[in-house]
Amino acid sequence: MAEIRLKRGRDRSLLRRHPWIFSGAVQSVSGDPDSGETVDVLSADGTFLARAAWSPGCGLCARVWTFCETESVDDAFFAGRFDRAALLRRRIFPGGLPDAYRLIHSEADGLPGFTCDIYGGFVVCQFTSAGAERYRAVLTREAGRFAPRGVYERSDCDARSREGLPFRTGLILGEEPPENLTFTENGIRYFCDVRRGHKTGFYLDQRENRLAVRNMAAGAEEVLNCFCYTGGFGLAVLAGGAKHVCNVDASAEVLALARKNAELNGFGPDRFECLEADVFSYLRQCRDCGKTFDLIVLDPPKFADSAAALPRAARGYKDINLLAMKLLKPGGILFTFSCSGAMNETLFSQVVDSAASDAKLDFRIVRTLSQGPDHPVSSAVPESRYLKGLGGIRF
Ligand code: SAH
């Protein structure tokens, strides 16, 4: 087997079982491994550290499959990882598996560079690393065990470009998912566009947070759902007893699907309004004309891709949080999220606290939220705790 040997002192993160190896830590490579090939990772003195997938030409040049020297990376290994992931989901959903959930969450399920989401009888998967790409056949076969109808590929995310892999989408196994694929989440029905939607079609990671928002929406006359995508939080507040929600997004395409989702659940445009606008400008517009809300949801796209982008991202988060807090009626509720993995919970809380302080209002945080449990956090990979949310009341 090909081997990579690390520079002296560069084995510390691996010893803590963090699965990423950066090219700057590598002293030498022997055996001329191909892209995605499994290599043994050795410390400077030749001690076995891990078995990893090799991604030549990539800053993150190897991702660990296993830290166990006696474990081979073969069909049985991948079957075992799927079994483990399925067991975890059975434990976290003791009442039965939901219609739609994440089955494999990359590093946090021991399969770096591979994600796999279930929508009814279909599996939608993404291969985002050279290692996952190399084992595509066995990963697809394993995914097929959970897909009575078909396995569809959505390998069209930026991570693939970083690995030098071309985008690839399409059916890999079974039948084509229908254009109007639907699933149910907490009693609400959704259309899901697995071909063109964000991620694999839906923000499954917000399932429990949609429920948290819904549980605080009773009686809200006016709700503002910012960055609404296909309307998840908007439908949740109406199901929770809100009277009216204005859903804002910059994309006409996602708003069209949001409208269809509202119709599917029997909500007309009188209660579920859609507005194509830039949220930053719209919040200012509301401020300038004195419009106020009982509940606001802020679920923006990732503002920070890396630590270097954090200062600018923090300003963006503070800007929208400050504006939103000022638009709340006294007693109004704000749910605010950040899905930037580079921004940790402490920094996010600081941003929200300083927005409240600048807005000169009393903001009481009553909910601290994270990604759903089918998007587990690996205790060795702080970056896998990427979604953070706070819910609070303004007085
Ligand atoms: N809350 C959603 C997910 C939000 S994804 C859910 O639970 O399903 C982020 C959304 O923000 C995308 O739909 C994107 O089109 C939109 N977006 C990005 N930048 C925007 C901007 N400046 N103004 C309005 N919408 C924006």
C-alpha cells in the first residue's frame, strides 16, 4: 500500500482523531498513489496513524477512513459504516424514521466527502472527495439498500471543484425521481426538487428548528421569513397558528416552489405571501416605512467560507440581526441562524448580543439551536457543528 509520512510534530490532530491531513504536514509520499487511492499515514518515526484517501493537488490532501490499523478499506468497511449510520438514525428517531432525513453526514458518519439524504423511497447522494469518488460503486450499492426506488446523484457542489473533480448529476440506480417528488415533515408536505434544489433539494438540517419556531408562532399576526428558500419556516409558522407570513428570497425560482408548497398544504396567498427581494434592502425598507413584526426568522446562506472571511461575515450577521431586532414589536420573537462552519457558537452569540446592545433593547434568549441529530457532530471535528441558532424575545 502507498504511504504518506508526516513531518515531525504534525501528527497532533490525527492523534485527536481529526480526519483531515493538509499538504503542508506531509514530508513524503511513496508508492505513487492515484487520486482517491487508500494510503497508510505514518508519523515522522514511521508509526501507523491512519488509513486515508489521497487527494493529490488539493490543500486538504488526505481524509481518514479509519484510525484502526487492522481495518481494511473494502466492501465490508463501507457496509459497516452504513450499518452504524442506520443504527444511529434508528436511535434518534425511536418513533420511526421520518420521510426525509440525512442518512450519511460525511466525516460525522465516518465517510469523509460523502453525504446521502433520503426522500421517501429515493436516496440523493453527493460524492465530494477523491476518496468518495473512487469508491462510488460500493457507496452507491450500499445507498441502494435504503432506496427502494432509486439513487440519484447531486455531485455538483464547490467542494468537488477543490478536489479537481468535475460536477456530475443524474440517476445512478433504479428509477428517475419524479419532478414533483413530495415528502412529509412534522405533518407538513413539501415538494422537493432533487435535480435543481440547493444541497440535495431541501434543508433537512433545520427540521427540529422548524418545529421550535412553529411552537412559538401561535397568535403571531405578522411574520417575516427572511431567506425563505422553498418556504420551510413560513409553512411552520402558519401550522403553528400564525396569521400571515411574508417570505422573502432573492431567487424567483425558489419562491415559485415555496408558493407550490403553500398550496400543497392549503395555504393561499392571503396568508403565505412571497416577495422577491434582497433581504438587506428589504429590512431597511421596512425600517424606513415603520413596518413591524411579531416574529422574524433569519436563515441566511453561509456568509463565511473560511476563517479569513469571518470579520466581514460577522458584520453581515450583525447588520441583519440589528435591523431585524428593531423591526420586532415589543414581545416579538427573533429566530436567527448561521450555517457558517467557520463561525463558532461563541462568536455567533457575541454578534447577536452586540446587535441587541446596539439596538438598545432587552433581548432574552430562550432557545439555543443546532443542526438536527441526523446531521451528527463528530467530537473530533469542531467544523462539523456548523449550524447555530438562537431564539429570543425582545422587550
Ligand atoms: N430557510 C431556508 C433555507 C435558506 S437557504 C429553509 O429552511 O429551507 C438561503 C436562501 O437565501 C436561498 O434560498 C437564497 O436564494 C437566499 N438568498 C441569498 N442571498 C440573499 C439575499 N441577499 N436576499 C434574499 N435572499 C437571499
